[in-house]
Amino acid sequence: MTLRGPRGALRRGAALLAVGFLLLAVLVQGWIEARAAGRPAGSPLLYLPSGRYLRAVSLGFEELLADLIYLWSIQYYGNYAIKDRYLYLERIYSQVITELDPRYLDPYLIGALIMTAEARDPEMALRLLDKGIARNPDEWILPFEAGFVCYNDLSDYPRAAAYFDRALRVPGVHPLVRRLRAEMRNRAGDKRTSLREWAEIHATATDDYVRNVAWNHVHDLKVEVDLADLRSAVGRFRDKAGRAPRRLEELASAALLAPLPRDPEDRPYLYDPATGNVSYRGGLILAR
């Protein structure tokens, strides 16, 4: 039965009043407990029951209740006079607000921000974001934020790349995520995969800025991958022949590296037969 007309308005008012009494009861009980614990004003909502319980008794107004508690949380966790304000941080966001309204994205994002920037606990933030990802698989912003936490706060590049992978599987994802994933591959040491992804970005770019950024990465990664391949082949040749190759072409004739790579400017790499060293005659653009 829908709540329409005068009777519907009356029922809606009664339901809201009931929710108001529920919050008032929680606040009074919380005030008593907070006072007994010596906590400052504003902390009673820390003593809220679980979001699942509140959802059951909210009479269909769980989204409104989540809004109210979320707005309170912003004010509470922004009060620097409360020394131990992060004590119940995970409980408020993970067990109360997001249980009341699992599809409410802001508490996941802002809660994770507070956990990383203020509480300095990125793993807590990732637990909250993981919950959001599980409840909202059609939202790319949550795995993107988790990837950024791994990149920016933990320097865990493989883990960041895995989150960006997940974000890229969601329709409508921002193209920036693809570039971030390619860079995470590079920082994790997987330069070949990073080169392949940056080359794909360069080939499919629709504007000059992205194309130029992608080319800078392709240029440097190609040099690094090519030099690694050439130096490895020279080492294998030395082990096999007991000497360094006189020319790089010997690597191809010995079936150690064919075809020989050329630098991004389509020139052969420099080779010193006396030392067996291979080098690039130019310079890296990004100088990583």
C-alpha cells in the first residue's frame, strides 16, 4: 500500500516521528554513556546500534537515517578538539552508515578519505572501499579510489594495478584509469606490459594531449626494454662464445635476438665491442 493522500501524509509523518524518537532514544542513551566515559559533546552517536538493526527499525526511512548519521559524522570527525575521535571510525562508516544504505557512495569515499588523510590507516580505508566495491559493482569510482590509496599511501603498485583493472571492467570508466594502470605496471617493474598498454593508449588516443603523454611513456619504456633485451643477449653470447660480439648483428646470426631492436628514432643502438656495453644515443624524456 502506497502512502498517498491525506492518510498517506499522516502515515509518513508518523513514520518520521518514529524515526525521530528512535534517534532521540539513541542520543539520550549515548549521552549517558558518553558522559560516564568522559567523552565530549557530540559523541553520543558513537553508541549507535548496528546499521542492520537500525535498518530493521527505520520503517523504510533507512536512507534518510543514513544521511543524518553521515552528516553528523562529517562534523564529528572534523572536530580536532576530540583527541580520540578515530576510535570508532571504522564502526561508524562500515557497520552503521553503509549498512543502512549500502548504495550510498559518499560515505565510502569520504570515510576512506578520513581514514587515510586523517587517521593514517590506509588498510582500514581499503576494507571500507572493498565493502563498497562488493555492494556497488557497477561503480568504477570505488575501485579507482582503492587503487589510488594503494598507489599514493602504500606504494603497492601491483595491488593498485589490480584495483584499476577492476575499475576498467565497469562501463563508463574515466579514461584516466587506463593510463594509471599502465603506469602502475611500470612502477611494479613490468615494463613490457606497461609499454604495450601505453602503446595501445597512444594508438587509440583521440586528443593531442593524451597522445603526447602516451608517446613520452612509450619512448622511454621502449628504450629501457630494448636495452635490457640487448644486454641480456650480449651476456648470453659471451657465455656461449667466450667473448663479446664484435657487432650487434652477431646476436641475430646466433639466433639470440632477432630482429635487432632499433631506438624510438629508428636508429641502431650504440655498441662498444671492447666492453660489450649497449647504450642509447639520446636521452629519456621523462628521465625516470
